[in-house]
Amino acid sequence: MAEKKERSARESFEEVFVAMDRELAQKRSVAVAIEGNSGAGKSDLAGRIAGRYDCNVIHMDDFFLQPYQRTEERFRQAGGNIDYERFRREVADHLKGDGEFQYQIYDCSQAALSDTVRVAPKKLNIIEGVYSMHPLWQDIFDLRIFLTIDPHIQKERILRRNGAMMWKRFQEEWIPLESKYFETYRIADQCDLVIDTGFLPCFP
């Protein structure tokens, strides 16, 4: 496993690629988790990786809770803001296998499951998004990356990306749930690389 290091965003993501190359050279298959705060650049990093490696990228945003799952009891759980049962059944249980598997995407605009994604076996698999290191499947990962960001810069990025109305939901709903999950399971402490993206100029 890669040596745990704190990294400033000023140092770029070359450290990530070095760590991934090391894992790929040693193992038949490699699974990477990209965790971190909203607005910290998880999807951006996953896209950079996909531009450099032949890999699968699976987004935790595709596993939002369906309406019937959104109960008070569910939201009291640390990490309950994701359909962890479906992710484990459709993705985590198959990620280290040799066969093709498939999962459905949750479409927020329809509030329902929609398209089916077929995943062909590849040596490198990236899971990106908050809750990607849920304890129900945490042991499948060979490399764990956490992206963090200053709250003020986080607000600026989310406002620019999503607008004021969505920022209110981030502030009042999603960020508190993320924070509860991070703190309860000490997610950043379990990661191999922790990178502050707040000062990375090429990030949105």
C-alpha cells in the first residue's frame, strides 16, 4: 500500500500517478477510491486519471437514495445518504472479479433508476465521490485518496458551479451529512494520500 502522505495542491497530482503506477506494477487488478469534500475536485481527478489510463470510472452520485429510502432513520446513519445496499450488490461485490457486471444510474431529474451501465473487466477501477469508502466495502481498495478544501474556497466553487439555490442545499443538507460520515469513520485518516486542492490553480 502506498505510504501515507499529506500533500499540498501546489505539488500537483503526479504523486497520485506515481502511487497508481506502483500498485499496477505489483497487482493483477487495482481499485482506487477518490473521497473528499464537495467541490474538492474528485470528479476532475477521476477524469484526469481516465485520460491517462485505460480504466473504469464509477461515480457514487449514481447511487443517490431513491425517494422511498429517504427516511429520518436513514439520514441519522453516518453514510446513510447513499444507496449503499445497491452499490455493494451491483458494484463492490463484483469489482475484483474477472467478469462483466452492470449497475443502474439514479436519475435525479426523474427521481428513479434509469440507464444501465455495463462494466467490462479492466485492470484499473476508479470509484469517485463521497461515500466511496463506506465501511461495508472499504477493504476492496488498493489505493485511497482524499481531497480536502478550505470551506471558503469550497463555497466559492459550489456557487460558481451549481448556483445559489443549490449551495443552500449543500450547506444545509449534504455537507453536514458528509462531515458526519467523514468524522464517524475517520475517512481521511485511512487514506494513503491526502491532498488539499484549495490552491490548485487549474481546478474549477
